[in-house]
Amino acid sequence: MDTKYSTRLKTAIESLDISQAELAKKTGVTEATISNYINAKKMPQLSVVEKIADILGLSVDYLLGRTTHMYLNGNSKDILDLSKLNKSEITELKYFISFLEYKRKKLGKGEAI
């Protein structure tokens, strides 16, 4: 099975803080099926990959390992590979990102930090 897809899917789910159950419901598959995708036991059909990409705000090419760029809101951005971070480190990173967003708002829109 394609472990790049499963690794990127797992990383995206964890970093976006979406549960497997929620993703399954939005995708129209069972939670067990999502678990199989994450654990590289099963590869989804292209139509499901497209749904998952849309739900997570990622490109299909990114999920399939064809590019290192994700596309969110029409903009090309590099995605951070969070797969080597533990859950506590990911939470800390989210807090830091929130701090940067707060700091930017305090300085005013469009101003550099």
C-alpha cells in the first residue's frame, strides 16, 4: 500500500484537529475505512481521495505524494511535515501559530511582524 498517502492523511488529520469519525461522516465512508486509509491497509478510490482533499483543504496531488505543495484557498503553500512531531509538540505549534496571528492583528492588517 501507498504509505506516503497514509502518512500525509494522518498528518493532515492531526494538524487540522479533525477526528476520524468526523472525516468519515463528511466523506460518506465508515470510520473503520478511514482507519484503514491511515494505516495503509487500504487505498481509497479517486473519488474518495478528491472528497478528502476538499474536506481537508489540500490538493489531491499533495495527498498522493506527487507534490510537496498544498493548495488552500487557491494559494500555493508549503506544508509542514508534522509526522515527526508528537501530539504535545503539535499542540505547542498550534499555540505558537495562534500567538503569531494575534500579534499580527495587534499590529494591524497587512503589516509585517
